[in-house]
Amino acid sequence: MAVQAHPKTGTISSPKYHGLEASDLVRMYRLMYTSRRLDDREIQLKRQHKIYFQISGAGHEAVLVAAGQLLRAGHDWFFAYYRDQALCLSLGLTPREMLLQAVGAKDDPSSGGHQMPSHWGRPELNIVTRSSTAGMQWLQAVGAAEASIYFDRHPKALEQAQRAPLGESARHNSDEVVYVSGGDGMTSQGEFFEALNAACLKRLPILFLVEDNGYAISVPVETQTAGGSISRLVQDYPGLHVEECDGTDPLASYDVLRRAAEYCRARKGPALVHAHVTRPYSHSLSDDEKLYKTSEEREQEAHRDPIPKFGLFLVREGILDEHELERLEAEVDREILEATDYALAAELPSERSILQYVYSPDVDPSSSRFEAEPKYAGEPKTMLEMIPATLADEMERDARILVFGEDVADCSREEHLSEIKGKGGVFKATAGLQRRFGSDRVFNTPLAEAAIAGRAIGMAMRGLKPVAEIQFFDYIWPATMQIRDEMVLTRWRSAGHFKAPAVIRAAIGGYLTGGGPYHSQSGEVVFTHLPGLRVVMPSTALELCGLLRTAIRCDDPVLFLEHKHLYRQPYNRSPYPGPDFTIPFGKARLVREGADVSVITYGALVHRAELAAVELQREGIGVEILDLRSLSPYDWEAIARTVTKTNRVIVAYEDMRSWGYGAEIAARIADELFQDLDAPVRRVAALDSFCAYQPQLEEKTLPQARDLVAVARDLVAF
């Protein structure tokens, strides 16, 4: 609704307006007031039990409308945090749309009722979907800024991103800035410092806004941040433009943010603005600030409230008179009342929507589309040799693919490449790719697993296809929050408007004779438990090629597990099957036929099952072996076929026996195929302990062929 007031213009030449017109100042106040009144209305609705959660942006409005005045919707990119209501209003979100999210309506444009209020996302405005996890956004914004630089240098990648599903969101402008914000408490997360490090290393066009209201829920800033000031703490980061401002003053904020944005647009590097704001309301309606703030402190904060301060400023400067200000506020109140009535009458999402957007609706990696016959050429390759061969073909085909992680490049110092052989990963799985495709596309990262995953998410959201490596599965755990709370939830929480189809490769497993407890872990069940994530683990070189290519061409995030013990084995080699060879996910491989007992397994236990089957065959026991190879989705139809054929089944897996991946398979067999069983379902797995360094202890801990032989004999004799 247009402002009906007629602002005066006589004093606009004053330098304290920083080039802003009277209409700009009035618009900024209107947005600030709208944001505050939205907070008030949501608080009222929450108390009436008409909405279910509320968190306010009160006290933050001034710096946010200043950012909205400088940055451009649909041009720049925004990783806004849940107090950025005034920014999102500035960029084009409406009170009606925000209240639709508050009631969880079907037509909530940010999430379709999937996500809490104040977690905005609008692809046409470049406002990226937001989670509730504190501090995860810093790294994703870094990945998005890396995409900005990459698209500048690789226009073919942008064209391919625009032709892919959701390609209409793959926008790029050569002077775009990536904005990311968070509260002072969020700077305590390791992801914040990992993001700053990566942004400064690559001189990325990213604007960090820290909105410091002095508290992280009830914890004051001096308890959160050494010295009580995040800007002083980071001021010596190389290439980082750092400024502070009074975030309750929109004009002072505008002046500081303008310099920061210009620094980023000029591609000089990242900028950090530390805005001192206030929080006149409690953290959320689940919190009561009276329990930890004194009345004197609350009164002091009230004097810094940006809404009455800026309204009074406009009147004193003669830009609006009191009646015009009152008329503007009344218009906003009417708009919010109308928006509230609309939202409360809005249709709610159907129960069917719970299962919508868990996976891509555009690409089904388990479909016949990914069935292909191999066209063999060359000498047999090991699994390890098959990785760079497959990646190279896919990188030739798709300019969106970037390969990165710890040690994956041949050499970070490019000037030395002519003198050295190069590394290409601790296992040499990416050897030669940097030489062939350049350091833009194959590069080393800091030793920071959360940063690897978080940056991959930001790149994938922009339309790139990151293939990131976690050097050892044992060290994936710092990245787990990025994977669990961000990567796999991006599509679902945004009602299909955003996606993060990254591929994460990780070397997994034991049988190393010397790997010890920190280089021999399994734990795939942690990730197969996550809806939205595809998880595969090949056991042969041929399957690695086909499944890796499917993973890259898939439109969902994929965890690609490569068993270290199988990397160089001679028995699983294969000639290269060609650049178009793919294997569908969710399709098991029948390794060996048998009539007496079935072994359902995957990874390094496939070969051990084959050794056990040879021994049992001498005793007249026929063993059928099913290699799942795809763990999520898995091939239930193939499992059912083998169980109904042999009526006896062993589920074998390398992880610890209790609560391991095979427990779910065993439980489902007992639940759905009980009438077909002639003996109990048995599990063969590792001991409920850790993998020791001493080889004899490792052998005792992990399942062996002899364990399969013993259990198979028991089942046949049952």
C-alpha cells in the first residue's frame, strides 16, 4: 500500500542522509513499523493459540531496512536469519505471506507449512530457504559466493545450471553480493570462523552482518565472545573489511553497509559489519527475558528502540509531520489486520504433503532411465583407478561439476605442477584431475569437514554440482549437522523451491591391518536413517563407475561410500564400461545363486560371503549372495525373492551388530516374510566395540568368512 503522506524535501541535502531521498526515509520507516507490528500481531495470535511459534525481529529493524535499501532482490543473494523480517519485507515479501507461514498454510510461499515462521525462502527474490540451526548459514553463503566467482569464469556452467531442474533459479550477475546474517551468539559456532577463513582465502564477495543484541537467548555477549566484541576479534583477518555501526540508527547503518557492499561488489573480498542492535522482546515466546535481565537494563534498551527513535527523527527533520506519521502507521495496521484475516482463513496443507519433496520429483535415480549396458574398453581397472576415470568423463560432460576436499588436488601451488608428480588425494582417487580441468574445478580446502559440506550445499543451491570428498568416513562427524539439518532438508523445508544435490564421497571401512579405531569405522546406518539422502556403497570397480555416475546425474544429495579395503583388490577389477554407463539406485546384484541359505550383504563382506560360499558348497550347502550396493533406497523386491527361495537368511554387515544397518533389514524380513522362513533371521556383524590397531584384534572384531560359515551351518541344521 502506498504511503499517502507528502514528505518535505527542503533539508534532503543534509549529508547525514547519505544521499537518500525523503521517500527513501519514509519507506524505511514504514518497513520498520510494519515489521514491528507484524511481531505484535504474531505474539497476539500465539497467545490465542492460532499460530504455534513466534520469534521476533524487534530491535533489529533499522540495520535491516538499511541493508534492504542497498541490496537488490533477485540480483544479490540472501542467507537471512530468523530476525531478518524487516530485510525480507524490504526485498518484497509481504505481511500476508509471512502470516501464511505463521499459520502453516498450504500457500505459504516459503515452505508450504513445513517450516516454522520467520524462516523465509523465496527463489525469485534470491532469499534462500532457512533452517533453525544456529550458524549453519555462514558456510552455505560461502559456497554461494564461490558459485558467483565460478559462474563469472565458466558461463557454460551457468547455461547448464539453467537447463537443469529448478534452473529458473540459477541466476547470476557479475556484481552480485552474497549477504549472510546471524546474531552475536551464532558467531560462537565453529562454522562462523571456518566461513570467514574460506571467504578470506578466496576473496569472496560476501557480506557478513552480525546483529549483536547483546544476548544469545539468556547468555550475554561477554560470556559468548572473548573480549565481548566479535569485530575486534576478527579485525585482523586478511582482506576482510570490518566496520561497526549503531544498528538502531538506519542512516548510520546505511552508511556503513554501503561501504561494505561496495567493497564486495568491487571484488576486493569479504566484508563484516558488526551492528549493535537491541532486543526489546524476549528471545521468543518460549523465553522470558525478565528472568535474566534487570529492569534497569530493559529500560535502557527501550531508550534505544529504533522505531520511536526514527519516527521522532522524521518529525524533527520535517520529513513527516505527526499527523502524516500517524496516518502511515494506521495504514500499516489496516494492512496487517487484512493480512491476518486472510491467513487465518487460508487452506491448510494436505496430509499427503508430508511425503512431498523428500526426494526430487524430476529425476528418479532408481528408474529404468539409469539402466545401461557397459561398453568395455581398455585394461581392467581397480576401484581406485575407476574413480578418476569416471569423474573425468562426467567433468567433460558437465561444466557444473567441482571436485574439492582435503588433499584432492595434484598441488595447490600451481607453479610447481611442472616439477612434481602431484598427489590427487591420500588414496590417489582424484589424481590428474586438477592438471586436466584446472584449479577452479579441482581444489584443496582447509581441513574442516563442516566447511566442505556447508560450502557444497551453497554451491548446489546455486545450480552447481559439487563432488566433495571427506577424506575418511571416520572424520565425517563435524559435517553431520550440515548434512542432516541442511543438505537433506533443503528441498522438503522449502516445498521444492530449493535443492542441494551435492555428492559427498567418503572412504569407509576396516580390514586394513593397522587402521585402528580412527581409520576403520563404519556407521552408514546414521545416514541411511536420513530421508532425502541417497546412500550407496559399491563392491566392484564396475559398480563404482555406474553408481558414481548415477550419483552425479541424480538430483538428490548422495553419500557415496567407497570401501578402502576394496580400492586396490585384483578380484573386483573391470575394464572401463564407457562414459554413459549408469546403474540405478535401489537395484541389488545377485552375486551367486544357491538354494539353501541367502546372504544379504554389501561392501567388503561381499567377497567374504563368496569365500564362505565356496567352503559351504563342499559340504553340499548352496549359498545365494545378494549385494545390496545401494543402501538407501534398497532393493526390497530382490530381498523378498531370495528369502522366499531359500527360506533361510543371513544379514551380514561390517558395522557393530547392535542397532546396525542390517538390523532394519532383518526386522523387515521378520515382519513381512515370516511365513516364508524355516529358521530365524540371523545377523553377522562386528562386535559391539571398536576396531583395534593390532591386526589380530581387528580380525576378531570384524565379521569374517568363518563367521558366515558357522551361522549358515546352524541355519541349515535348524
